[in-house]
Amino acid sequence: RERRSHHLGRVSHLCLGADGKTVITSSKDATIVVWEHAERVVTLPASSSFPGSSPPSSSSSSSLSGKGAKKSRKAKSWLRVRHIIRGQLCASAVLAVETRVDIGLAVGLDCSCLVFSPKRGVVLNQFRLPIACSMVAAAVVTATGDLVFGVVLEEKGEASGNGEEERGKPARGGGSGSPPGSALSSLRRQRNDDRAKMTGRPTPPPPPSSSSSNRWHESSMLIKCDSNGKNWISARIEKQEQQQQQQHNRLNDMIVTSDGTTLVTACGTQSSTVSIWDASSLDLIQEHHSPKLVTALTFVGRGEGSPEMYVMAGNADGTISILPFEC
């Protein structure tokens, strides 16, 4: 059933809590709404009239209204607004929630982070990522209350004598340059347009093209902290040998197991590397190269009550694959 969204702009993200009842939405108007989903069964009285036939007699009517009369039951579903959080950060780019530890996470287009309580509807913490990244591609809240961010870096390498590029320092988001033709260029322009609408300031002009655009490349990194924005650790997502010809290594998706102990990431622009990480230490456990571009990940159970799960991947060519490892 359609309900009023309480958003002033387009709803950009929606996520469901582990309890199956808490729904959180965010939009480009910098509003976060916490919903509660519920169902109730309504018992309808037995009908005393039958379309297309003559009305029943008084004796039959009394028998229908007795214990033998069948009553219909219908489940009604509705959403109730629990909390509304407004104006705490710019338009949301990533949204995540873990209701078992009562932590919600929203990351803005400017890489600002907002930690809130879905049950109480209060802001717990606000901070910025300590690394100069171009965008936050994904974020999860683990069952232990830790926050894990998958960030994309724009880096500029210097040409070396052997024709290879040396890895440079990451370029700051919103900096003076962008890789021409990169997907992040259009995302940055969209982010600047959103900022301009919210602040009333004109959109800055796009950076001029450069003849050294082939020296720009995108890389990905995982960074982790607690809900207070402290105890940071990081791990760079490296390319496999099969991906060395690719200039960019962009993070496409990241998921976490229900117990919060294992992360799965998918990176690449032509082919993909799917990696399994220890969520507490960000140590690499296992990785698999896929010749296809993996754009989405999820878990699928083995069935028969087994707690183990396979990793299922959605590919850019419209196919679905089951990857050869378990979680």
C-alpha cells in the first residue's frame, strides 16, 4: 500500500533491518526516516447475502450467523513512521543499518558520516572519513557495531623509466582534477549539482581535460572503525594478475554475513575480483577472479538447516553466478 514518504525529495536509498520490521529510507533532501512495518489480521463477519441468488430465509440466516458460519480473515500491512531525522548531513550516498546493535549509518555525498539510533531516533555521532577519498561506494554495520566503508580513490601515477606508472597519492574528493571519462567524473558533477541546489551556490565548472589523463586510475580500499569514529584500520584491495591490464579497480559491491564476522567485496571494471575478508581485522581470507564484471553480491543458503552460505553474484551481462567458496 502506498504511504506518505515524509521526504521532500526523491527517495534514494532503502534498507531493511535484521528484525524484519525496521525500514530506513533516505533522500536527497538530507532526510532520514525510520519506519516500522507491521501486519495485523482482521476478521471479517460472515456474509449474510449471496449475490445472484434470493435472500436466505430467517432459519437459514440464523444458522449462518451461528458457530457454523465461516468468517474470512485478511492480513493488513502498514508502515508507521517511528522517527524523522532532518538536516544532519547532505544528500545521502550510502545507507546501512543493524537493528541488533541499534546502529544506523548514513554517508553523505561529501563523505560525511552520520551514526544514529533507529530505535530512539537520535544522532549518536558525526564525523568525516580520515582518508581523502573520491566516493564511498558501500558501507555496512556489523553485528558487533563496527562500521566498514568501501571507498574509491582517485590516484595519479608518475610515469617511470620502464613505461609503468608508479602509484601516487590519493586525490582529495572535490579536488582540482578528475580522470576524464571516468565514471567518478559524472558522479562528481551530480554531487556538485546537489550541493548547489541545497546551498544556492553555483555549480563549479568541470576541470579541464589533460593530456596525461592516462595516468589517472581508480583504486579501492576498506576502512573500519567503531561507532564512535575511533580505532581506524584499513586494507587496500589489490588487483589480481588477470586484472593488471585494467587501469581502474573500482569497488562495485560489499556485503557482510549475518554474524558480522566476514565481508565479501567485488572490484573491477572489466573483469572482477571477489574477495573474502575477516571483518574484525580486515585480513584477506580468500579471493576469486571472475572473467565477468560482478556488479552485485548476496548470500544464498545451502538449505537443510545448514548455517553455511554460498556467495551469489550478479553480473553486468545479466547473468547470475554461484562463486566457488562458502561463508
